[in-house]
Amino acid sequence: MGAPPRPPGVVLVGFMGSGKSAVGRELAARLDLPFVDTDELIVAAAGPIERIFAARGEGGFRALEAETVLREVKGLGDSPKVLALGGGAVLAEEVRAALRRLGRVVWLAAPADVLWGRVNDAGGPARPLAQDREAFGALLAAREPLYREVATLTVQAIEGDPAGVASRIVRLLGGDAGDDPIGPGPREGAA
Ligand code: S3P
């Protein structure tokens, strides 16, 4: 008998504060896959995100982000992993097309107030686009259709620790999709 098939990779998308990195690490441990956060790759290559925004503008950051994300998403076929994308990665049509082709894209969804509370918790990275509550809410509303467009599974990341959210993702990815006992909001499950 040969080696068992390797589990395919999973991509996590969602707005700032949705817990992509924390949930991603837990999910990777459960699936026995490496975890990669594309924001961390960008920081390693080009320095802190707020400095990239200051030096090159948002457009400069987005170009770097799209290049990094496309490379990582394309690499998933040969090297499965759990990949967490920055909240704005879905702005690039080319990234969305690559994600639609890939499948296994999980959207960690949560309401604006929950997300705003999390990004303002001490200790997180500085986020240039999380300076004003009203603009933050408007940005979330504009992004939601993009997350919906690429997601094959939507999970409410409202309550529960990252380990609990990761366990639910494993269960839902396994096809045992039922109603989510956690939190209000749209029913979870495959798109
Ligand atoms: C951004 C989200 C951030 C980071 C940058 C821009 C966005 O990543 O890429 O500050 O446009 O939503 P997280 O979603 O990991 O916070």
C-alpha cells in the first residue's frame, strides 16, 4: 500500500479581526498541515504593513499582496497547507478567480461590532484601514460580497475560541454540515 493521500489545502478569508491567523493555526494542527499567513510573508519580505502603506500607498501594498497570494494559492496543489489571507486580498479579481478555481475556501464571518472590538484589542498588528469605526463598517459591507463570491464554506466566527472555530471547520469540511450551535447570523454550511 502507498502512503495515504495528503489532505488538500484550505484557504481562510475574512475581514480584519475575523481570527484568520489564530483559527488557521488551530486548523492546521488538526489537519496536520503547515500554516502560512500571507501578511506574515509580506512583512518578512517588505517590512511592517503600515510602513508599506506609508511608503507605497494602498495600491503598492495591494500589488505586493496580490503577487504573494497568487504565488501561495498556486503552490497549494503541490504543497497542501492552511493559508490565511489578509482581509483585502479578495479585492484583486485575479486572486478571486484563483480562489474560485481552488475551492475549499472558508470565510470567517462576523458582524462589524465584533470585528471592530477585536482589532482594537491590545497586542494586534497595526492596521491602516482600521482607524475609524464608520469607515471600517462601510469597508466590511463592500467586502462581504467578495468573500461570499469565493467561499465554499461560511463559518460564523462570532463566539468561541479559535480552537472551537477550527473544530467546527473540520467537521463542516468533512461534509457533516449542520446548523451551527454558535451565534446568530446566517446558517453555516457549504455555499
Ligand atoms: C487589510 C487587512 C490586514 C492587512 C492590511 C490590510 C485589509 O490583514 O493585510 O492591514 O485591507 O482588510 P488582516 O485581515 O489579517 O488584519
